[in-house]
Amino acid sequence: MAASSRRPAFVATVALLAATGLLASGCSRTGHHVGYIGERVLTDSIQPAVDNRASVQATLGRPTFTSQFNRPGEEPTWYYVSRDTRQLGYARPSPVAQDILAVSFDGQGNVAAVDHIGMDQIASIDPYGEETPTLGRNRGFFQELFGNIGALGATGEAGTTADNPNGR
């Protein structure tokens, strides 16, 4: 009888330990790597005035992305982006390491400059307050909802209305 009375307590303890382990696994810290995986020796081997677009692509592969807006006579800049982040549970991931290799080309397709951009270039952007400031009138909900009643056909001179007195 004594052995059977211990069994429910043992099962309850094992179930409690399993539930605790399952809940704690959701709070584990995870790390992620996003982007280009390259050797530092290869990225350092790209030299201005020595390499061209074909040799850069043969050495590093296709870029992560290219620039969209260039000066006249300038080729697009190639960017190779690599980023490591850490995350605890469902929190927002935070960057741990970042390396961006920017390869600029001149008009003939030769490498003009090679820049390494790291963690010092990460910008933290905080939104301004809880509303976006806008230009114009500051009207409430009911003014917006009922403000146009009676103004539909009430045009003044040259297409002006109560809401648009300048007619523009």
C-alpha cells in the first residue's frame, strides 16, 4: 500500500518538472546569422584599381544588394551584408555583430573604393511621440465626420467650398 501511495506524487512531480522545462525553453537565448557568409581573407583581397566587376563577382559571388541611385557615369555600388543577432524568447532581436562590405566601381567597371562598415553605423531610431505631426487643420473626430454636411453643393466663386476657400 505504501508504494502505491507514492506513485501519484511521483507522477505529479515528473509532470511539474516537464511543464517547467517546457516553459523555460521558450525563454532561451537564440542567435541568428543573416546575410553574406564570407571569409575575411577574401573580402580583404579586393583592391581598388586592381579588381573589376568580374573579379569581384568571381571572388565574393553576387552581392546582397546594389545601390539604386548613382551619380552620372558611376556604376552601382555592391553591398555584401552580414549580421549576427541575439534574441531572448519573443523579445526583439538585438544586433551583436555587423559587417557591410561596400564595393564602389568607376565608369569603366573597375573597383574605385572598398569600405567596411561595422556596428558603429547602426542607427537607433525613436519615433516622435505617439502621433505623427502633420500640416493642416487640427480637427476632431466629429468635425471630420459631420464637417462636410451642407457643403456638398455649396460652391462659392470659382470652385471654392467651405473646406477649401482658396479653390485649390
